Amino acid sequence: MKQTILAALSDGERLAITGTYTLTLLENLCMLAYPALTGLAVDGLLKYSYQGLSALIAVWLVHLFTSFVRQRYDTRVFMGIYARLAVNTVAEQSDRGHSTSIVSARVEMMRDMVGFFEADVPAMFSQVVTVIGSLVMLFTYDIEAGFIATAVLLPTALVNAWYWRRARQLHRGLNDQIEREIEDIQTARVLRLRRHFGRVRRWNVHLSDSESWTWTVTELATIVALVIILIDFTRSPSFSAGAIYAVLAYVFDYVEGLDNAPALVNSLARLQDIQTRLGH
């Protein structure tokens, strides 16, 4: 499959995927609105007004309906795509003279690739909306909080750039080993099997260790920013209870979005290596 997976899709499949991503984006926008609407609801209820609460309930119901439809729709779309592409992968890889072990491994890799578009791309949407949206909202409530949160992006970007290069190398080695798995199993030799699964273990351990270092650096940077924002914001007497809640919620959403970056980088690195293999 020399073209990318998106190029291999039919117009109908692309339209269906666009539909699932549109629903995902709407879900994320609803979640982004929750802290601000909850803050308005709190301030309104303290004044015996139910307008803010009504708006919160309305968005909540929209989110509920959208999530219900998306969850039922996306599995049907992506499993249908996988079923068709898996057949094509077997035919193409067999025609190129690859062994059964390699063909089997690459069919499984195709499943992972389709799974990336089903699960990881929506997660990417969520992460981007959460990080950028929360940052914008922090600037809206308090400019100093916004700048403090922005400062965290530099160390986060640097450590994830390092992890991107590291993860690409590790996935290349891991997938090389996985493509030999069936051949090793067919030999039924204990020493060869121990060597194979020992190498698979080591590659996965290296990936896990690299991701943990990346996450730790990101977490340390966000902890420092969070402490500074909390001290700075809560000392100001000009903010209402609802505004304080909203800012704290956006800060935690922002931190969570950055914490998820290493997992996304890992998925992208694996996807790139799989795409390269399916083209050979």
C-alpha cells in the first residue's frame, strides 16, 4: 500500500470519517464550555437565578446526545474500513513475496493504523481543543495566568521533540522483531522463542521508560505553573466564586492535556513506522 491510508479510502469512507470527527469536535467544545458554564451557574444560584444552570443543563444534554450517536456510529465506520483494507493488505503483501509471518504482522499493523484514526485522532482533537481552549479561557479570566500557562509549552515541546525521535527508533526495532514472530513460533525452539520474546520485552521497556521520562518532565513543569497560578489568582479579591472555580478547572484541564502529549507522540511514531512498512 504505497499510498497513505487516507488516499486508499473511498469518497464515502472519507465522508463517514469526517462525520465522526465532526461529532467528536462538538463533544470537545461542550466539555470546554463546562467550567465556564458551571461558574456562571454557581454565581447565578448564589443570586437565586437559574439562567446559568439552565444553560449548563442544555449543553450537558447536547453533549450526551452527541456522544451517544458518535459511539454507535464510529465503530461501524472504522471496522468496515479495516475489514476492506485488511483484505487488500494480505493480497498486496503476498504479491510482493513477503513471508506469512510478515504478512500476518502487517495485517495486525493495519488494524493498529485504523485504530489510530478511530481512537487516537479523536484523542488528538480533544487534546488540542483542551490545551488551546483552556489557555484562551485562562487569558480571558486572568492575563497573568495565561502567560504563566503559556511558559509551560516550551519545556513540554522540547522534551516531546526528543521523545518523538526516540520513539521512532524504538518502534522501528520493535516492529522488526514482531514481523519475525510467526517464523520464530513455527520453529518451536525454546531458546529462539525466549530470545524473541525477550527482545520484544526490551523494546517495550525502552519505550515505556522513554515515555515516563517525558511525562515526568512535563508534569514537573506543569506543577510549578499550577502552584504559581493558584497563589496569584486566589489572592485577588476581585473574582467571584464561580470565576475561581472556572479558572481552577481550566488549569487542571490544561495540565491534563499536556500530560497526555507523550502518549500521542508515541502513537504517531508507531503510525509512521507502520505506514513505511505497508509501503514495502
